[in-house]
Amino acid sequence: MSYQPKVALVHDDFLQRGGAENLFATIAGLYPKAPIYTSLVNWQKLPSSIEKSWIKTSWMQKIPLAKYFYKALLPLYPFAFESFDLSKYDLVISSTTRFANCVITKPGTVHVSYVNTTPRFLWSAKSLSHYLPTLLIFLFKPVLNHLKKWDKIAASRADFYIANSTNVKSRIKKFYGRDSQVLYPFANTHFFKPAKIHNWPLKNKNYYLVVSRLVRWKKIELAIKAAAYLNKNLIIVGEGPDKKRLQGVAKSSNNSVEFQGRISLAKLRDLYNNCLALIVTQEEDFGIAAVEAQSCGRPVIAYRSGGVREIIKDKKTGILYPEQSVPAIKDAIEKSLQLKWNDQIIRRNALRFSKRKFETNLTGAVQSYVKKNSGS
């Protein structure tokens, strides 16, 4: 019987449902016997494939209402992750956008860290203003400077870094001075595929689509205004604290804007298949929605920044526009209407990001590193 290392998994928290949580759920499925260490959990946000009994929370979970006011607890996160005792494990795999990569392991333990992004609120003043309210930025300024120094020091603890894109790889090198291997996240390319939809139930038939959390920094109002300028219909999928403001922007437009909220995957697939194009207004470290839309054979109109440049082939599977502005998006929409799109070429591009490839490449990268550094 071959030796099986004792494995532990680490994730920042489970306070929202998003691409990072879905990706981590897949990692957890590859290591079904591994306990999962995390700072905080909102049990209603836990991915359905993860058993509650697998979770080991930090002492932060005992703080009353912590899951609602977690941003105010930002200075405590490093202490929470450093408090975990991982000494009995041979292999630790962390998935992080903030602090999960900074757990402490014993010298004989291999720590592999999958980085969705480096902490933007520490390394980008612009992103900080999006992440924290102005009052907290003012109150936390001395603490944030300390956290930045701590983050760079603690980042030396992981043995092997895997970045979710070349974009993130460059930030890991710039901020931490560490090399990393790129392994793209995945979309469910088996589920999201081209299909003809009959008896379309929505009033909008010729529409553009936005799929995103509704938060101010994503600048979704740019898509609303650009679509209004061209008198094009727009459907917005997603929930978030910026919804009310965006609905106000939409009311003043002369086009049809529908807010669909949180919907089923089957309905999302239908929306992808029937849209003229997906519009992405924000800088993404990767961009799962852009892959899902292409997997359905639909083009993507996206801001030329971040990881989306690695997903979209300009003028072949979508249009990349140069700046976050209404005129730039308007011009990109007009360009997209002049091109003849091939759904097979678009889907073929998306198949680079399948779940099977991710699982195979992740386990291969981990096993290769462990073997190389165990001397076996």
C-alpha cells in the first residue's frame, strides 16, 4: 500500500458565494478526507458539496455578528490564520485572495498556495477605496501599513505558489518576490454549451448581458449608459449592495434594463445563449463569466485589463476595449455588430478552461512538487 500524506486545506472564509468558493469546492473534492481550515463561515454560503463537519473555523467565528461585519475585523485575520495548528499534516493546500496563504506550517510540511489574487486592498489604493468604507480606511490606515509589511513577510511561508492567471503571477512576483506556476480556473464547459431556446419567456429578445456581483467598483453603470446611448436592451444578472443605485441609473435610461437577480444555472445558460454579447466592465483577475459566455458560443465585450486578456481573443471571440468609459463600451458594441461571429470558434477557445483540465493540472502540479522536494 503506497504512502498517503495527511492533507489539510485552507480557505480565506465562506462569507459569500463566488468563483473563489466554487473553485475551492472543486479542490476539496480532490482531497475528500482533508479537513478545511477557515477564518469565518456563514453556513448559508457554504458550497453544497462541502460537508459542514469538514470545516474547522478560527476563534473569529465566536465573535458575535462577525459574518456581517467582517471588514471591520480585517486586522484580526492574520492572527486567526496563524493560530491554526497544522503540525500533524504532511501537505497543506491553501486557496487565497487575502490571508489563507499565511498559515504557519512545520519545516517538514509542504505548503502549496493557489492564489486567486494578492490582497488588492493592501497593494492598490484604488482597490482599497472599493473594499473598505472611507471611515474604516481612515481608522485602519496605520494598521493597513502594518498588514502590508506582514503580508510580504508571511508570503514567504508557502513553498510553492500557483497563480490563477499570468496577471496574478506578475503581482506575486512584484509584491512578494516569489515565482509561481500559472493554472487557470475553470468554467463548467460541459453544462454551458450552445443551445437553441424556443418560446423565450422574457420580453427582451435582442439584448446584451451583464453577469456580476453588483458592487460599485465593478462600474456596471457604464454598461447601462452605453446600452442606453445605443438604445440597446440590457439584462443584468447578480445581486449586491450597489443594486439600488444601479436601478436608479437604469430608470433614467431610454432602453429596457432588466435586473434578474440571482438565478438558476439553467436560466443563466439560456441567457448566455440568447444574448448578443456579454459585457464585462471591470478589471478581473480571471473572469469566469467570460468563459461561460464563450462556452455557449457567445462573444464577450470586455475591458482590456487583468486576466480577461488571457481569456478573450480580440475580434475572434470578443472585443477588448481600452478604457472604462461609456464611449469605449459604445464603440466596442458597435464594432461587435459589424463582425460575424463563429460560435464553434468561440466555444473552442473556452474549452481551454474545462474543469477536467483544472483537476488534472492541479493534482499533477502538487504531486510533481511534492515528489521533487521529498527526494523520492
